[in-house]
Amino acid sequence: MCRQHTTMLLWLLRSVRGQGFGYSPPPPNTPPPPSAFECTFTPNPSQPDIYYDLTLAEQALKTDIVLDVKNAQGGSSGKIYTRICRPPKQYGGSCPSSSCSSPPCVSEAAAVDLFVDTGQGSCAATGALNTGQWYEQTPGDPKGGAKIVFTGGDPAGGNKRQMTMVFQCNWHLDHPQGVSATEDPPLTYEVVIATSGACALAPGPLSWGWITLILFLVVVVVYFGGGGLYNYKYRGEEGLSIIPQWSSWSKLPGLVMDGCAFSWKHGSHAVRSAPRDLREWYNGRNTKELREPIAYSAATE
């Protein structure tokens, strides 16, 4: 009877769990932030070991980079809101959504990389993520810096806005910082951002450790390879005797074992007798036998 009750209880428990009771709801499937282009850039495909990676710099941005825009006359052209590889968080900010005159519109900012608040209650997209193109700051110099050019911004006066994002290398800035934003000529923006991610990643010079290891391997190959070839060709050696100084190398395992046994024996004795030796030294450091030679030598000088 108890067995039947137990079986029924287990069946009920499986039924309840099968309906979802007793389990916490699964976490919502939150899609990653949109991104229309990669945060990495390899200037020269023939040199893949020289590249830029702004992924960590983008992840470090918790809020948008906001900069005051200066025009050619030194006046203000509003504020720029931007990130690096993703749309800004403030889609339009304080600007009304109806201010966007044509796509790509800030209120529909799926493809908008950055926008400018003109300071007149309106916003305008200055570029679209899907138009971003990487370039070298100094053509022909992969380590000379990188920049991104965005086009396809909101039009004004028959011309469309565009923006160039220039990156300054600063190994001390893991968190990107905006340096400047300018509009010159009109509707053409340049934003300068300083970050450690803007520094070219390239293989550095070999350390002394690697140089020592390489030289050691070269010496080993030359010693055994060249010595073995000499013994075989000119001395007619065969078998293990081809190895240079084989009679000496064959004794090495025994010598190593003897050294380990000697170290273990005397080391263990020193560890066991250390407390006693220290105690005897501490108790006898001010004895008469130690003081008399010192006093005698001082009196005779």
C-alpha cells in the first residue's frame, strides 16, 4: 500500500513540474545591441598581425559621448551624441521626434550612428552605421592610426550630413573620452576620440627570455646534430656512441640521483636540527666563553 502511495505521489510531482509549476521562468532572450560593422580593423590584409580592436572600448561606454560642436568661425553648432560601433543610447535626446525631416531619422535610429542637436529644438542624423568605412589616418602606414567615415546623414540644403570619427592612441585611457567635435565645412563633422583601443596592436620585439631560449635551442641543435654527424662520418661511431661525449652524458642520470639524495639527506638533517641549533645559539650568545675573548682582545690592543 505504501508503495502505491509513493508511486502516485511521484506521478503527481512530475505532472506539476511538467506544467511549469515549481520552476522559475526562463530569463528573457535579450538580443545584443545592434551593430552594423565590426569594431576591428586590419589596415593591410598582407600584414594581419597589425590591427586595431575597439571592442573593449565600445563595451566600456555606459553612456553616449557628448561633445560641443565648433564650426569654422569658432561658434557653436550644437551637441553631438555618439558611440563607436553602436547607435547612441539617446535617440533624439531632448529633440522632438517630429524634427527628423528624412531618413535615416533619429527616432527610427536602428541604423543611426550619431546625431547632432542643432540647438534649435531639432535633431539631425549625421551618419548611418551601415555606411561606416575604416581608413588609415596616414595612408600607407598601418600603425599611423585609424578612422571611420560615416555617410548618409539627414540632408540640408541639398547636401547630406557626414561624419568622420578619428581615434587618438592613449594607452592610459581604457574608457574612451571625447576630445573635440567640429563642423567644417558645413554638414561635415569630425569627432576625435582618445582611447587605448585606438593604439595599433602589433607584435613587439622579442624579450631577453625568448632570445635566450632561442639561442639555447640553436646551441643544442648544433651541438648534438653537428657533433653526431662528425662522429658518424669522420670517427666511424655507431649507435649511442654517435652522441657527442656519450660517456659523460651516460653518467648524468646517476650524478643527478646522487645530488638529489645528498640534498635530501643533509637538507632533512638541517631542517630537523634547526630549532635546536637556533635555541643553543640564542641561549649561548652572552655566555662567559663568548665574552672573554672579546674582552681579552680589547685589553691587549
